Amino acid sequence: EKGTYPHYMLKEIDEQPLVMRKIIQTYQNEQGELTIAPEIINAMNDSDRVYIIAAGTSYHAGLVGKQFIEKIAKIPVEVHVASEFGYNMPLLSDKPLFIFISQSGETADSRAVLVSVKELGHRTLTITNVPGSTLSREADYTLLLHAGPEIAVASTKAYTAQLAVLSILAEVTAKSRNYTLGFDLVHELGIVANAMEVLCDSKELIEHISREFLSVTRNAFFIGRSVDHYVGLEGALKLKEISYIQAEGFAGGELKHGTIALIEEGTPIIALATQESVNLSIRGNVKEVVARGANPCIISMKGLEMDEDSFVIPEVHELLTPLISVIPMQLIAYYAALHRDCDVDKPRNLAKSVTVE
Ligand code: F6R
């Protein structure tokens, strides 16, 4: 039930701090350590390469998940859009592990890949929000998101839950290999949950930003570098699916290779700057588009902010910034849809689970 909320989407955005705490709790053992079924960790350790298969928002979570698994557990990862995987199946490694990320656990494109890799005898893990879903039943192993039912068509809390579970999978794998991490994930995810709360309390400011940048425009661009690019892709998807504003996400460095031709007087550019290593270069990209008339909305992280920024998110561990920076993306899209009188929870032409290929 959506209770006092006008839309499920807003309720589900607001549930993110709670979901984060639920995940931390559920994946902790009595000693307070993160834990995952040993057979899943063995499957990670037995594999020489992980293949993440997903669609839409779950694919965007996979792009960030690759960073977690490669940086924390040091296993190479490829991320594939489910519907494309079958056409040009990559040359597989000797011991692949396939991870299917799916909120619903019913996405037909992902299932088609699951069926074909099972036929080849490969191991499979599904990360899903729905226990007993098709992808969960058919895979060797399942990790649950514990996000509670997601009703709004636009996925929000499932995305951040997917990132949290992927980070835990990476961490538990790394610990099993005796890698020193240099940070305590339980603690860092707790900081994330608190930061999410701060963001959920910043709705007025974000509504204002959404009105300022998106109320009249026909299009919008999201730029970022490194993981910020992946969050930009998700921001663009959220915006287009519920507000029908044509939106695209780009790597900051790719702008000058074509897309910059589309920048006109007033074109909104939403730029993410949460990574110290690319802070100056993304700001360089913002200058390039501003020189061509763009209207820049810079969303940065505390410690990296500059005077011209529109919104500053609280500081979290640099690997975990996508769990936080996506929330202004979700809220900007929500308010853009609201201001345009769109049906927020049930956008046209979309269904919550896509069970046809
Ligand atoms: C976007 C959205 C879709 C889904 C995609 C995959 O907000 O909801 O892009 O993410 O259809 O769905 P699942 O995760 O259920 O496999």
C-alpha cells in the first residue's frame, strides 16, 4: 500500500535507507560479519571470469557491480545486455560464472541466456528481489535483494539494493581469499544508509532543481566519468521512461566525439562529480558545453564541490557513491514527470516485468 504517498515511486525512493539497513542486517552473521552461502562464495572462487547478464536498470547496476567485483574480489567481469548476448556470444573463459541481475526474476531476455548457458553446463547465480521467481528457480544459486515489493514501473530501491548485494558478494569473496580491504563494508554501508536519509530529506531542493532544468526542455544529457557515467546512464533511463523527455547518458570524454553537436542554448546537462580522480576532467567537459550555451546542473560529492554546483551529496566511500548519487537522479526524474502531469507509476508503453523476448 502506498499509504500517504501520492505515488509508489516516491514511497520506494524513500524506502531506500530502510532497505539498506535491512540488507546489512540480513547479510550479517552473529559476529557482525557479512556472510553469504559458502557454495556461492566457492562458485565465485572457482571461476576465472564472471559474466553479468541483465537488462535496463539491472544492467546499469551490473556496470557498477563489475567495479565492485574487480576492485574488491579481483575477479575479471564482463557485463552484457541480456537481449544481445546470444547474437555474438563472447569467447567464454575456462570457468565462467554467470550472474543474472533481475528485480522481477522474470525478464525473458535474461532467462533466454540462462537457459542457453545452463545447456553449456555453466554455473549460474541469480540476484533478484523475488524469491521463487523463474530466474531464481532455474539458476544454481540465488541472492535476494530484500527490498520489499517494487510496484512502480521505474525501478529505484531495487537498483540500490542490487548494488549493496553486489558489494557484499565482492567483499565476502575477497575475505575468503584473505585480501586486505582497507575498509569495513558494514560500516561504509551504514554511512550510505544515513546519507540516503539526508537525500530523501532534500526533496524540496531537488524538486526545485528539476523544475529549473527540466520543466520546458525537450531533451537532456547526463554526463560523468568512471562510475559517474554509469549512474548518468541510469539517470537518463529514469528520466526518459517516466517524463518522456529525450535523455541520454554519455561518458564525459565522449561528448567531443559527436554528441556536443546537439548542445544548443539552454540544453540541460546534468553532470555528476563524485570521483576525485576525474573531478577536474568532468568539470572541463562542463566548461566545453557551457561555452556552447548549455545549462549545467552539477551534482557533486562533499569534499569535491565547487561554487557553481547545484547539489552536493554527502560523502561516502568512493566505491559506493553510485548508491547515493542515483537518488537525486531518481528524484529529478520523479519531479520532472510530476511537473509534466505524467503517470509516474505507470508510464506509457512499459510493463513492470518484461516476459517477452
Ligand atoms: C527501469 C526498469 C527496467 C528494468 C528492466 C529489467 O526503471 O524498470 O529497465 O530494470 O526491464 O527488469 P528486471 O530487473 O526485473 O529484470
